[in-house]
Amino acid sequence: MILVISFCRHSREEGTMAEKCSPEEAALKSFFLGPQSENADWVRHEMLAVLDHWFQWRQDLFPDDGKAISRSDQKSGEFQSRREKTQQVLQDLCHRFEAEIPQFSPRYVGHMYSEISLPALFGHFVALLHNPNNISTEAARVGAVIENEAILELAKMIGFDASEATGHFTSGGTVANIEALWRARYRMDHFLSLGCFLNLKGFTKLKFSEAAHMGWQAYEKYLREYQVPEMELKQYSAVAQGPWKVARVYEEAFGHPYEGPVVLVPDSKHYSWLKGVSLLGFGETAFRPIALDAQGILDVESLRTEVEKALAEDRPILMVVSVAGTTELGQCDPVDAVQDYLGQLKAQHNQHLWHHVDAAYGGYFCSLLKDGKSENLDPAIAQALAAMAKADSVTLDPHKLGYVPYACGAFVVPDQIHYRVSAFDAKYIQSPTKGIDRWMKTLEGSRSAAGATATWMTAKTIGMDSGGYGRILGRTILARNRLKEEIQEQCEDLRILQSQELNLLSLVHLGSAQKLSEVNRQTGRLVQAVNVTREFMVSQTVLKRPEYQKLIESHCQRWNIEMDDSGLVLFRMTIMNPFFLNKESKTQFVSRLVELLNKLSPSAVEASFLR
């Protein structure tokens, strides 16, 4: 059940009916510039204050050095000419960006990005001016510390113990996902190296899958019990020696050829997983999809089947992935059920499988939880989000529902053990602050502090709990539900895709169509027609078979149409903008969008028949 809350109420002001916001909503409005730059005066004041502080800091730091740019330099013809040139190019650049996508507007409901928050903008701007490189505290005395504090704020939001958790910021979810693969490979490589050593020495007769999933506790136990010099294991490491060289040794040790690990990812996968498997050299056959159910989310029975299949083949499982906020539909996999199943494997069969949650989009919905529950979320989704706290690693994208400027992703783990990875040295980089300096253990070397600082600012001002981000995201769910209700009530030719529960809404143009191909043509035409008006900006996605076979079948049956096409075309809307549902605006965006859909629906049908 979704709790519907209206923060605005009617009041009489100066003889007219006006909208007056509650203190809670007024507070939320302080976090954004506003669609019409309503908070421009305040933003201008703060930005100038930041610049003044930066100017003064530079002037006060080494005052005895004297000025390098004199008044006569500034008055010279060449200086003035260059300055005028820069001003002109800057003006031209500003004019060029007037053609950029206005994602700040409530009229933009296309992809997974929207307005940026003012705290994030201020934090980003401060870090941009100081330009620290978070490669090390040697290059970022403050920036690296801020990053550490921001990671702990994210960790608390998803339920990790902040006294143990760690991680780092990345350029986005793609890199964060590959960071998870990298660490899972590091762990498995250690386990396989030890298993190979023990088998060759005659101490054990472990299978590939038994060695690869032994867990750190068993690993340490074997080292002690058989007095294994850990450095000696390097000669059996596929990471150190290369998979081609150790393959022959592994075949001798384990009794059959080594085909490498597999990665189990739901069919709703983000493209980053294919990139990661390719980048780490596992081969396309290492990528094994987990089937989706009729709702389009991970099917736990399919996961069981794939795990049992891999174990029967004696193929190590590098990682199991579940998704909180899928790319196409914004849906949440049953993370709790996945975690429960993997917990059973661990407890009953000593199979330690790495569970990564790709929460690049949906992770911030954890801010809605109180004791694992939420009045704004379906109970099943709340349980799934709460279970993220038990995962081995999590990907987050503050540049999505954190309303932070691009590019800003984050990789978070529950403790230092899960953060272990191959370390790389560089003699010219020092690490004066142990535990904070991360450059030896990140895929990216030089890293801006801007994303971390922006996220830190939002944590300290908006708050990553139900009273902060939870309130903002709760309103996006409310807006999405309001739009859904009005479309269902007023647009007889349109049908809403079932099972979407967060802030994405997808629909099709059904009308009198009798075949899926007709529905797809009409839906595609409607997307084009809406975008051509430029009144609203929406997106289109296609759910393909066989990945979404069950979902497409169930909807074709519900709509009583023939399934004669290879996929389902969807009119897709991402309701992220905090002002999409706002009674004070002259334009009521929900009503206006519904009016536009009704106006354009007949033309979409006509165009599809004329094609």
C-alpha cells in the first residue's frame, strides 16, 4: 500500500485562493534551484561567496611571494585581446548549451537523470575550484578524507555498519560493477591457488567448485593447518601467472580441464556486466543469464537451476548479481530471496558465493526504510532493499537519484575483507594516510573529489534518511502513481505495464490492435509524436524475447493480442523531477501530459496504419 501525502494546502491570501506549502515541502524546495530559477538570488549569493572564499584563500596562503600578474599586464593590449576572446568564446559556449536537453524541467521524463540539487552543486563547485586528486592524501589532503566520510554515509544508508564499511567513488556504475568483479576474482584466485597447492601436495582432493568457494575462514585454516607459505601460492595464481599457464597445472591438480569461472546475472542486465566479463578475459561463455519471471525480475528458481548446473559441471561461480532498479523498468529483484538462498548454500554446503547488488539506480530508495519497512514502498520491495545490507558489495550512482552532477558512482563493501584486491605500486606516489589512500586498489588512478564532495554535502544537508532523500523520493513515487491513475482513468487507448512499483512508468498504445506488432508500431509512433511537440520529453525501450518472454506473454494474454513480434515496445517515463507534482506551478504537469497523450493517441494509430 502506498501512502499518499499532499504537502500543500489551500489558504486565503489577498482575497484569492493560493497554495501554501507545509514546512516539510518548503524545506524540500530549498534543495533545488527550481524550474524557473526561483532560488537564483540565493544560489548567486552562495556561488559568489564560494569564489570570494577561494580568492581570499589564495591571497592569504603565501602573501610574501608577491603578485605575478601586475596591473600594467592586465591593461596591456595583448592581455585585453585575449580576455575579450575568452569572453566571446565563453558566451558562444553558453549559447551552444542552450540547445542541451533541459533535464531540470518537470517536462523531462525521459531517461534516468534529472535536476541536480543545490547542496550537490555547491559541493561539486568547491571541489572543482580546489581540484584535488583523490589518488592519495598526498595529492588531496581534504578531498580524500571527504571521500571516506561520504562513503560511510552511503554505507549507513544501505544498512552496512559504518564502523566497518569501506569503498570509493568511481566515474559511474559501470566502473563500480567492474570493481566488484575485480575483487571477486581476487578472492577466488586466492582460494583456487591454495586448492591447487593442497591437491598437488596430496593434502586434499578438492574439486574446482569446493576450492573456489571455500571462504576466507577455511582459507586461513588451511594455511595454518598445512603451514603453507602464502607467497608460494603465487605460482598457482591465474592472476599472477596468466590463465593459460596455470590451466595445465589446474588440470593436473583438479583432474579435468579448467574452463574458468561463470558469472550469474539476471537477463535484465546492464551492459556493464558484458563489458566486465570481456575486460577480465573470462570469455562470453562465462556470462550465464538468470531467467526473468512474468514480472520481469530475477526468477529465484532459475538462479537455483544455474547454480546447480555450474556446480554439477564443477565450474566456479565468480559472482551472483541481483539488481535494485533495472535499466529498462526500474524494478527491484528479490534481493532478500537471493541472499537467503546463498546463505543456505553457505551454511549447509560451505559454498561461499559472492553476491553483488547493482543498485546504481535504486539504491537511494533505501533512504525510505525505517527498520526495514516503508510506508511508501511495496513490502516486497522494502524487504529486497533491506537485504542489501547482507550483500558482499553494492554499486550506487549518486548522479541518478542522489541528484548529484555527473560523473559520480560509488562502490561500497561491508568491510575491509571484501575490499581486498591486487595492489599496484608506484614509487612516485606516497600514502601518508593509511586506510584512506586507495590509489593502489582502484581501477581508476587519478580521481576527482567533486563527486565525493557533492555527495558529502547532500548527506550533511538533505540527509540520507526518511526525512531527507526518503521524502524526496517518496514524492516521486507519489507523482508516478498519480500519473498512472489519471492515465488509467482518462486514456482508454493506453495500457500501463504491470508490476512497476518505483518511479518509472511504462505504457503501450493498445487501442483496437489485435497483434503485438500493431501495438509496437502505435507505441513507437506515440513516443515520436510526444517528443516532436517538445512539450514533454519521453524515452522508448524495447523488451526483447527470450529475455522478457514471460512478461510479454502475460501482457499479450491480458490485452488479448497475438504475440507476433520479437519484443515489446514501451513508452517509458522516469518520474525523478521533484517538481513534477507541484500544486503551486501554473502548469499541472500530470494533467497536461495526460491531455497531450489523449490528443496524440489517434494520430499514432492513423500513422501506424498508413505506414
